[in-house]
Amino acid sequence: MSVYTVVSGACEGSLACSTCHVIVMDMEYYNKLEDPTDEENDMLDLAFGLTETSRLGCQIVASPELDGIRLAIPAATRNFAVDGYVPKPH
């Protein structure tokens, strides 16, 4: 049986960033997810626009019981690379 995550961020699921921050749109589906770990909560603290149903997409494992889950991407981010920021060379 293969296991797939819903969304992967810059750290490829190693809980070292918050670029895959998503908002679970329905509390019914949010309640089906395993509780976030302390490491996930630490990364969520760095994310923009947290809500009661915020999660890191890389920690949501797709399963038949999550069929139909709706996720929203926050309206903004604190990730400069995603926001179009281009650093100047040194």
C-alpha cells in the first residue's frame, strides 16, 4: 500500500518550514486528522494567517476517509521566494 501526502513544502515534509501551510475548510475533515505533533505546531507558529484548522499539508496523509477534503491556501505568506522576492547577489 502506498502512502501519499496531500501537499509538500520546501523542506519535503521534514518539518523544517511552513511553506505548505494549508487551512482545512471543513471541521468534519479536520477532526479526522491525527493531532498535530509539537514539531508541527512549532512550524505553524511561523506561518502567516493561522486559523483554528491550520495544518502543514505535508503532515496530512491522504486516505479514503479524507476523500472530499477541501484545503485553502493562505492569502499571503512569509516565504519571500513565493512572494516574488529576489535577493540581490552579494
